[in-house]
Amino acid sequence: MENEKLDKIKGEMKAKQVAAIKDGVRLTFEKLEELEKQKDAIQNQIKILKHDLFDLKDGRLDRIAERQGMNGEALGISIVIVSKTPGAQVNVSPWYEDYCFTVSGGAVCTVNNSMMKTHASGSFKLKDGTIRYL
């Protein structure tokens, strides 16, 4: 009789241990899945910002404007907002077409692809002191 009670208690303890192990593994998988989703979102943001940098360097404001027009997410991620200037000149080379260039934080100006290509490249000192080249 005591043997049966002891076996029953052992069985219950083992069941609790197995349940705890399975719960731990399940929660680990759930956390991993959550982090993978965050990673995908962050990688998408990085991709958009890198495209912006390369397009700024190449003087391709048209690409940024097109990307922001087609993808609302890109508009929310980008630090610079680019749109065609209303009432822009007709029969002008795309290189000299005017764009409204808005920097997150306030600066708004009219620029063209030629000006952007000339002035966007160079070295930039970041807040933490590192120097980046574009």
C-alpha cells in the first residue's frame, strides 16, 4: 500500500517535471519566434535606410520619391522625405528636376539630383564619434 502511494507520488512528480520541461521549451520557441519577427522588421528598416543612403549618394531623389510613394512603410522609416515639387518646370532634364527635400526634424528645401550627387557624399562624424563615409 505504501509502495503504491510512493509510486503515485513519484508519477505525479515526474509528470510535473515533464510538464515544466515542455512548458519551458514551448515558451523558448515562442520567444524565439517573437524575436525573429522583430529581426525581420528591423532588417526591413535597415534595408530601406541603406537604399536611401545609396540613392542620396547617387543623386537619385526620383528613386526615393518613388519608393516612398509606393511603400507607406518606407515613408515612415526614412529620415528624409522626398517629393516632386508642385509646379515643377516642364522639359527639364531629370537630372535638374526639382524635389522638395524634408529632413526629419525640420529642414525643408528644394534640391535637384545634380546637387544631391555633388553634396551627399563625403565623411560624416556621428554622435558617438565614429566616422562614416558615403
